[in-house]
Amino acid sequence: MKKQLLAAALCCAVLTGCGAAPEPSGSAQMQIEQTVVDKISNDFTLGSSAALKLPAGLARAAACGETYEDAAREVLTMQNSDAAWDALLAGDVDAAIGYVPSEQQQQRLKEQGITLQKIGTDALAIVAGGTEQPVSLTKSEVLQAFAQQSDTWKGYAAAKNSDSRKLFAAVFGQDCAGVTTKQGEDTLTAACPHTAGTLCYMTYAALMQNGQPEQTTVVTVDGKLPDEDGYALTCDVYAAVRQDAQPNDAETVFVNWLATEKGMAWLHEAIQGTLTQETQMPDAS
């Protein structure tokens, strides 16, 4: 891989009709069991947004010597990353994984002496429906589509409090207005790439997980695809431990391992292997 791209499985929050993230099986499960990692005590609670349950479960399985199924049951999944950070701040979990916290949460984390450690980077994949021909847009043109200012493309956004919506805002510096959602709804509205002639967005891993529908193409943004260096639409993923955690506590050792080059590389490879076990992503071109 050209750079550490944590293709986090963001499924329910970004793709209408999508199920839960896949559970590793076969060779992907063997990869976890054969990973050489000092076994960390599993006596700690790990919280993450629903969008990041797969990488959280994979990492815990590798570090603690568990199966993915056992590890995933121990991951407390919450609606979004903000909820995960709030749980960490309240001391309800020992460690948390999520997208970048809000400014208010960052200030509270700082006040409690909690340090965020980067464990990877996620990417938004823009998918154009109604065509199998290559489509190339600039970052500005993508924003215009989601702000309903484009005569050619129409983009949709997820519900306001979803991680996918916040990821979009983090990337573009502003929210997108191209959607009407019901209260509490956490899915894209009419944005499935099966919908011909529309433009929708999802994370790169969700695209790999669910397969690329016929009559769609992955949009090249500023000339690059999501797995290439310098891709324009990315957002970092972080991990942290509670304020009173000690250096030798299981959760501290876990997060410190996850933030190392070796830990990030393993997690990326494990996610890629899991997501592509059953469904290979077709060539976007």
C-alpha cells in the first residue's frame, strides 16, 4: 500500500440498505491468529462508533490473541465517534477509537490529559451512477454537487449527526446541504449508487465491502483514486485511553501498539484482507 489508508467499514451510516460490517472468516481469520503480537490482557473496555467496529474488533483480536467474534462482542459500539469520545471522557470505557473529536471534545480531552494517537486515515469514495465511463472531478466540483450548485451532478449527504456527514464536513470545511432526512435517520437518502444519474459518497472500505454496482464508476478527484497518495478526500482516525490509565494497563499497551508503524500496517492489511475475502472490487475504469 502506498500510504497508511485505514479503510474503515462505514456501512450503515453511508449506504442505504447496507448490513453490518462483515465478520472475518477463512484466511482472514487465520491472519489474525498467526499475527505475532504480545498478548495483551483483554480485561479492558473498548468503545468505537458503529462505523469503526470492524477495525476496532480486528485490532483487539490481534493484540489480545482472541478470535474476531470474541473481540467484536467486547467492543462497545455507539452511534458515532462523538458518542465514543464522550464515553471515554466520562470514564465509561477504558479506550476509544473514532474520527477527529469536536473542538469542544478536544478541549475536554486536553483538560483531562488524554492524548489522541493517530492510527490511520479513512477516505471518501465518490461514486457516479448511470455510467461505467471514467468520471473525473475536482474537489470543488464535488462540493458543488453536494451543495446542489451543479447543473450536471446531484449529491446527497447522510443524516446530520452521522459520522459520514461529519467526515464530509471535516474534509471540505463545511457541511453539505443536499439531503432531506427524517429525525434519527442515519442513512443516505436516495443515494445508493444503483440510482442512475446521481452522485453519492461513501468510505472506500464500504465500497469494497458491498461491491461496486453495475453502471457506476468511482470518480477520480483531482486526478486520483482513494488508494493513491495525495488523494484529496481523507480524514484521520484516532485512538486514546482514559485519563487515569497507567503505562502498564492493558488499554494503554493496546493503544500504544495500535499507534506504532507496525500496528497501523497490520490493521490496514487485516481490514483490506477481510473486506476483499468475499467481494473483490471491480476495476473503476
